[in-house]
Amino acid sequence: MKATHLADGAIAGAVGSTALNVVTYLDMVLRARPASSTPEESAGRVAQVAHVDLGPEDRAANRRSGLGPLLGYGIGVAAGIGYALLTRGRRMPLPLAAGVLGGAVMTMSDGSMTVLGVTDPRTWRRSDWLADLVPHLAYGVAAAATWNRLRPTAPGRGC
């Protein structure tokens, strides 16, 4: 595995994470819904499990607020790198790649929040699943398109 493939995977994951956030913020605007507290709760649980003191509560709340989104970006970038390893640096058809990437990052984020006791997907309503699925599909499409764009084409096969 070439280091450039891993770097391209990280780039694709970062682009996908940005797309996920844009779609999430658009959803907040369109439905006038508040931001989710799950990223901050996850950051707090990770700190607790890792025995990391985030300081006095007023400062700890601010740290959780910053750490939550950073954990999300970490998951997104890690999924892109994992995808680079899975594909061994090769392109994959966009719909398949988008499904693999979107499904992987959704499983990683929802799975980690479930393991940490932050959420229980078994209690989610259909609208909750849809609100979770759409941004993760946006991640998958953006990350897959970026990955494929960064892959060189074979001679004679066009762009």
C-alpha cells in the first residue's frame, strides 16, 4: 500500500465529513431543529473511559463542545483511510463506493455512540433513522467521488 493512497483516503474522508456537516446544518436550518448533543456526550464518555480530566465543569463543557466534532472528523478520516486499504488504491463504481463509505461511517459513528451508552438505535423512530441516513449518504457520495477523482485512470479509458 502506497502512502499516497492512505493520504488520498484521508482527503476523501475529510471531504466526506465536510459534506456530512453541510447536510446536517442544512437540515437544522430547514427543520429549525437544534444541534444534536450526541457528539458532546460521546466526547464526555470517551474522556471518562480514558480517564482524562477535562477540568472544571464550565471548561469541560467547552472542551466537550470542541472534542465532539473532532471525534466526528476523526471517524470520517479513518473511514477514508480504511477504504483506501480495502480498495488497495483502486477505483470502485461510484454507487457502490458511496454505499460502502456511507454505511461504514454510519456504522462507526452510531456503533461507537451505542457502545458508549450515548444512544440506542433500537429506540429510534423512522424520522430519526432518515435524519441519520441522509448526511451519511452525503458523506459516502462526497468521499467516493473525491477518492475516484484522485485515482489515475488507466491509459485509453478517459477521465
